[in-house]
Amino acid sequence: MGMKKTMQQFQVEWHTLSSSGRIKTNESGYLPDVVKHNEELSEKLKLLESDVDRYRKSAEYFIKDPQ
């Protein structure tokens, strides 16, 4: 979707309001760290894409030279 700037701005505003005491985090509930979660998912995706590429190359090798 590409709304990274929106999330970053929200994180900055949330942290600013929280650290200034205008938002009480213990009263408002838990706000999950979406950015961290997205980064973890991005790393998993990179690993999976690497696996797919490796398997594709292996399959292409056996298709060309089945022996």
C-alpha cells in the first residue's frame, strides 16, 4: 500500500504526546509496534524470496539436464 510516511508520522506524534504526558499509555491500552512487526515480516519475506529463487534455479537446472 505504501503508507510508510503516514505510519512514521503517527509513531512520532504518539511518542511525542506520550512522553509529554498528554496521553497516558497505561490508560489508553497497548499500541502494537506495527513498524517493528512490518520489518520482521519484511525480513521473513526476503528469506522466503531467496528460498524460492534457489529452488527455481535448481528446478531449471534439472529441467535442462535431467541426467
